[in-house]
Amino acid sequence: MDEPTPTRRRLLRAIGALAMATVGVGATGTAAAGSSNAREFGRVYANDVLWRTNVVRQLDERPDPEDKLYFLHDGTRPIVANEDASDEQLSPFVSESAPGDRDWNGGQWTHFGAKVTDVDAFNADAPLSNDADILDADYVETELGRPGFGPPNYFVCPLNGRA
């Protein structure tokens, strides 16, 4: 039996998830190694606005002061790669602050995993586009780091304008 052709939506989600993983892991290696001036951009929600960003360098320890970055996932992949998740969620990354906020520290990030335990409840609220959305949701469990998704836990990543 022939396999079904993937829908455009699923194809775009898969590409988006790979791009987000690259921003979180691959781009850090490129930037840290200094082997290329090319930048790979991702997107981050902050205060209900979608921003462009790129990883500049990985940090060896938790920055002080820091900006908290929440990585929405379903336990196995970024939430945007889950075919049952809402298309309204344009990025799995959500920041607690943005340029212009009093508590903005220039994108000195500490990563927090934000596991979505109920996709239906998530869909009812999507997009989650600020830190209160994540911290107030009963169906999101947060913990320090990106367990199962690899480094970096601490890095510098400025917000480079609205996406």
C-alpha cells in the first residue's frame, strides 16, 4: 500500500521544528566555533510579540542577571512539531521579557523546559506567547534546562526585531 503524501501543514511543521532545534543546538556550535559568519535565525515570543533571534554564544554557567526562556515541548519534540498542536503556536520558545522591559538583560538566557501534558487544553489557549501563559497553565510543567533536547542551557541570544 502506498504511503499517504504528507500534508503541507505537517511538512511545514517538520521543517519549523528542525529550524528551531538548529537555533537551540546547531547554530550555537557554528557561532561558538567561529567557523562561519552566517547566522541562523529562529523566533521567540516575548510579551505577545514574535521576535527574530540568533544564538551568539553558549555560556558555561548560568548568567546573572538572566532572561528566562521557556521551551514548549510534548516530551519528545517541540510542541510546534506535534501534528495535533494548534497552528497558532508559531514558536516553541517564549521569553519572560523583551527589549524595552525594565528586567530585560540583553538575551542572556537560561533555558527552561515547558512540557505540555494536555495538547487539547494547550490548543484552547494557543498561542502561548508570554511567560504568564506558561506559568499559569495547569497543563504545562516547567523545569530548569532542556531535558532530552540537548544543550545549551545557558547562552546569549539577542532579539533582533519583530518577526
